[in-house]
Amino acid sequence: IGVAWSGRKDSWINQHKSMPASTMADLVRKFPEHQWINLQVDASAEDEEIIRSAGVECYPGTIGDFADTAALMHHLDLVISVDTAAAHLAGAMGRPLWIPLNAYGPCWRWLEKRDDSPWYSSARLFRQESYGDWSAPMSKIAGEQAMKKAHEFMNINKVDTTHTVTIIGVGNVGKAAAFTAQELGYKNINLIDKRSEE
């Protein structure tokens, strides 16, 4: 499960869209049976330490651009992200996506009074019930029914790691995908770097 809890630090609305890293860390601690991956590329050292201590795996320097993020998301069973670029990328890719939404100035794309999105069919929306209070959306995400469905989805999509996996990529994109395949348990990985062949 990939997580992102903050938008751009230089955006004025980020203070409303983003949640504290500790709030995301609280969710992670409730489900140690899952593998949690940091998608927050600009996390401060303090935030990274908070989520790392909760059990989130961090790979500093691995994600350099959206192509790297997309390669990583391709191998995730679920993305949990506030309304930021990571959420829109996951939605555009059709990856399973849960978005905790703020109650102040939400993007027009999320419309009102609904928990789905006409733009991203794989997205589920979890809205704040009052300004600045993330307890309601995060409680719904942590709810037995929601996480049960996520767990069932992950079990359905388990893969046979005894086969050889061939990854064709360019530079860091291919390396990130190969690293993820290794983390998933694949023993035989054939990485073809198209850049080195040019």
C-alpha cells in the first residue's frame, strides 16, 4: 500500500489538503500485516522518521519524477493519498485509490456528497465531516469493511514469484520496477535497460 499525506509545500492550499504525517502513521500502525510504501517524494526528515518508525518503507532518491512514481504504483495493490499529484496519477493509471479529502476548498473534480469519482473509476473518496478533522475519513479507511476489501483484493492478486519476470525500462524507471519485483519476492529478474542499448 502506497501512502502520500501532503501536497506541495509551497502551495497555499496545502495546509488544508494535507494531513500530519503522524495521522497517516497511526493508520499504518493498525495494519502491520501489510507492506507500506512511501510515495511522498518531498517528505521532510522529521516526517520521514515518523512514518518510517510506524513501518513505512522509504527509498530516498529512488523516485525522481512521475515516471518513477508510476512504475512504483504499477506494483502496488492500493494507494492512499490526499488530494495531490500522487492521487491524480494513481487515478489516471486506474490503480485502486483511496483519497481522504479535506472539508475546506476541495477540488471541483471531487464534486459533493459522493464517495466515488466520475474521472477516476478506481477511486474512493473519504471526506472530512468538519474542517481540519481527519478522524472521520481515517476511521472509515481503517474500518473493518474497507480494510477487509483491501485485504481480499491483495490476496486475489497474489502472483507466482517462481517465474522469471522480464522488465523493459529506461534508466531509473526500470531499476525501480526491478527493485519492486525483488521486494515482492521474485528471484529471477531480467532487466532490459533500453537506454543502455541506444
